[in-house]
Amino acid sequence: MYTVLSVIAIITYADSLSERKEILKNNNTKSGIYLAPLRINQVNGKSYVGSSVNLGYRLKQYYSVSYLNRKKSVSSISRALVKYGHSNFKLEILEYCAGAK
């Protein structure tokens, strides 16, 4: 049995492909928790929750074709991004955190 939790995002990017530059700029030096990629698949409704002490770097990796192709065999989010394309995903930032020192 699964419990469904209600989560409210502090920022939502409806189309992670067309909003790529804004996503990378706004999250460049931040740590945080994201629902994704960094993403909610708008085709099948599946989502992925992740976190990173360097959110900008992590999100940048998800836009890198070479990274996605290298990681697609082991990472469910990488496989989904390759299969469905970025335009079928939205990104929600759930929380920003204090970065590691």
C-alpha cells in the first residue's frame, strides 16, 4: 500500500526544455530538493525526487546528451529523459537548502 503525500513546490517550471536557460540560471549556486529531474513525466505521470548540494550542476547534467547517454543504463531519470524528451517533463523545486561547507 502506498501513502500519497501532498507536496507544494516553491517553484514550478512547466516545460523543462523551453525554460532551460531560466532553470540553470536560477539554480546555479543553490542546494535543494527537486521533484523530477528533476521531473514529472507528463506522458506517464511518473515522477522522480532528487536532491543535490549543487543543484545547478545536477540540472546541467540532465541537459547534457553525453551525460544522459552514459547514465541511461543505470539511472531511471536519464532513461526517461532520453525516451520522452525534456519537453514532456516539468520541474518542481520543493525546497532550497543551505549548501555543504
